[in-house]
Amino acid sequence: MENKHTQAILKNLHIAPRKVRLVASTLKGMHVQDALSQLDIISSRSTGPLSKLIRSSIANAKEEQMNVDKLIINSIRVDSGARLKRTLPRSRGRATLIEKKMSHITVRLVESDDVKHPVFVVPEIQKKVKEFKEKQARKEKPERKSSDKLLKKEKKGFAQKVFRRKSI
């Protein structure tokens, strides 16, 4: 009997593959919860998208009725994606080519029976649900007396608006 597996793919991540591989190589063979806790500790720009990708593959596993407590990261593959080519002006009218690299990441999870219990457990992120309040009837404003000076504003011309300004 084959082990059940699931995977998730992230394409066109705007981080160089070499930098993503540094973080991804530490996660191979780990329990999913341990990997997520490791990503919380590591300070790298690629940890956010990697943890989001692992959470996505966990959601895929739940859809396939796999046991989430037995999931292990079987493989993380980081491939190079497209490159954006830019130029940087240099001296004497020359230009240097700058390549902005992208990564494609594939995470494959496997359900395994011989799994150690995770050392750290990361709680699931719960989405905030807005509660809609019933629209309250607006309170009517009391009527003002017609003799109020506030209601009787005379319309002034453009010249009076200009000349009432304070000069410095």
C-alpha cells in the first residue's frame, strides 16, 4: 500500500531561489507542526510564503481525509522561475544588467505511521468573522428656530472671500 501524499505549489515568488533553498532545506523530513514553528523562529523573507504554502498543503490534506497529526514534509523543491531583466546606468554611458529572480516552490506532504509527536504546536489561524449590526433608525434632529443666525448665512461674493483672508 502506498502512503497517501498531497502537495501544494507556489509559483513566481519574488525571492531568489538560492535564498529560499537555505530555509527550505532545513524543513525536509520534519513534522508539519515542527516545520511551522521553525519558520516562526527563522528570520528570512521567505519564511512567510513558505509557511503559507505548508498551511495550504495541510488544507489539501484535510480535503483528502488524511490524518493531519501524521503528516511529514517529504520534499520541498525550489526551482528557478522567470527573471526580470533590468539595467543599471554606469559610468561612461554603459549599463549593467540586473536580473530579478523568481522561485517556484513545491511542497509534498506524506502521511506516515512512524511519526514523532511534534515538539511545538502552532495554533491554527482563525479568520475573523464580522458581525453585522442591525441598522438603527436615525434620530431626527430637533427643529431649529428660524431666528437662529446660524441658519441665515448670507452668500458673499468672491471679492469678499479674498479680502477677508489674513495676510502674513
